[in-house]
Amino acid sequence: MGSNFCAQVVIHRWNTFRVLQSFLTLTDRQPVHNTMNEKVLQKVYENFETAALLEAVNRVDILRQQLSDDRIRPPKIRDNLLRLHGLVMDFVHNSEFSKGEALFDLAFELEDQVFELLEHLEIIQGTLGALTRLAPDENGDYPDDTDDEY
């Protein structure tokens, strides 16, 4: 592989790192470390199953299979979307009716794949939401708390 390709891989990875870093630092919540105490610990202990996070990791692995870029080829779903575009263009603009069946077969296949991806993402989002809902606000209060003692 040429040095240009290696430089592109390094730049791509650096850009990905910077995007992830900026995403992880964006938050609309104030730091809650000063409100962490036994009450918070107990609330998380009683209301959150950590095994759900491991299931989220498994879901990410499934998504990686669908969306991963092996550094040589783009994700298969990307190629299939481009192929579908070509089929639609041929069907609509060139009146190639013989491509209609393949067009709709591929469209249904992609729709199923995207639906599966959404299901996995919703499960991951639910897991993370279950945990973040347990966090106190910047004052150490919970929206549904009536007990002000900590």
C-alpha cells in the first residue's frame, strides 16, 4: 500500500477520534460528581442491571457487522444502497422494466436491515436512558424525589 493510502487511513482515524471526542464532551447536564453519595449508589444498585450494558455491547457488535468499514471496502449496506439507486435510475429513466423485481427485492432487503439496526439502536438507547434517568440534577435532586435528605 502506498504512503498516500496510509496517510488517508491515519487522517480518517484522527478525524473519527476528534468527532467522537467532541461528541462525548457535548452535554447539556452539569457534572454531577459533587452530588454522588450513598443515595445515588443505592438508586443505581436497585434500578439498573449492569448486564444490560453488556447486551448493549453485543448489539454494537451486531451493528458493526452491518456497518463496519474493513478499511478496504465500505460497508455492504452502502454498496447496496448505491446498487438500489442504479436499479431505480434504470427502471424509471431508462424504462428497464426487467430490473423492477430486483429493485423491489433489494429495497425490501435493505428495509429489513435498517429496521433491524433501528431495533438494536433502540435497545441500546433504552439501556443508556435507564441509567441516565437515575442521575441526580446539578443540585442533587431527582425529578420525582420528595426526600431532600442525602
